[in-house]
Amino acid sequence: MKAVKRWSVVRQFGLLVFLLVSLVLSGCSTTIPFNKTYQGKISPTDIAADGYVVVESIVLDAKGTSLKSGYINSMNSSLKNALEKHHIASTPEDGLEQYRLLAKVVVPPEKALWRAKPVLSKNLGMAAIPFAGAFTPRFYTVSSDFNVDFRLFHGDILISHEDYDMSDKKEIKVSNRKRAVESAEAAIRLWEKERDEAIERFFLSLHDKFPARTAQN
């Protein structure tokens, strides 16, 4: 009886430690590299056929504070890569007209650009499994929520304006030992997917407004 009681106390203590660690890890910062390559579809357009496009991005959190430069660089690089894949120059060239593409990303209140949150109801059950609990996978919910506003200028003239509310959420399973890194990476990849989907939608709108001549023939 005493052995059973001791095991019960140890298990409860272990569950408490797991709960505390999970809550701390959900807010940890990481150094996971961003994927800056645009992965969306190509929608041919004649916009800026006579020029080049200067890209500028702003990324704000739910409090209106600018996020780290890595997020801005990620948005800028993906936009420039999208321009390149659409055969639109993004660097100045002699004789070409200048266009400016401004992208403003804003996170809604109570949301996050990306978030990894442990599913405690499932994880506590997994941790309670005798002996094997430390080696069983853990469950996390990853999400990404933001609004992105695109404005394309030719000189001082606004020629295209679109904005999109982006939101996605899914449950994932990660290894117990690397749950912090794996869950954060999955959340960042979800943000990148939403980022590229927003860019894809913007270029599709440009295709509809300024279709490529080859597409018209």
C-alpha cells in the first residue's frame, strides 16, 4: 500500500511539474530561422511592366509595437521573391519607372502573429502513463492571426489597395524532449503559409486588375 501511495504522490508531483513547464515553454522565444521564399501561386500581371517595385513592410503586434526585424525581413524577402517570380524587378534600373509596395501587418487584440499552446487536457493524460509518459508525444495547438494591408503606388498615386484578415489554427503532435522547438517551428511555418497566402491573393487581385497581355491573347 505504501509503495502505491508513494507512486501516486510522485505521479501527482510529476504532473504538476509538467503543467508548470508546459506553461513556461509556451511563451519561450526561439531562434528558428524563417523561410523567406515565396511559396504561393503565380498570377501573371502587367503591373509595373515599365518599372521596378520598391518594397517596404511594417509588422506590428497586438499592442501596436513593431516586431523584431526578422519578421520585417521575412515579409520583405517573400514579397521581393514573389515579384521576381512574377518577372517584376525589385531593384532600381535606369530608364524604369518607380513603384512602391507597402505592406502593413497588424496583429489583432488578444492574438499573436504565431502561437504554440499546449493542449493540457491531452498532455496531462500522456504524462500520467507510468514509465512511458516521459517518452510519449505531446499535443500543441498552433495558430497565426493577423491583418495585412497592401498599397501599391506609382509615384504618389495609389493604384491598388487590398487588405486581408488571415487566421489559421491546427493541432499538432510533437516529441516530448523537443516540444518547445518543434511546436514553435510549426507555428512559425503556419505564419509563413498565411503570409504567402496573403501575398498570393494580392497578386491575384493585380492579375484581375492588370492582366498580362499574353493572358489576354
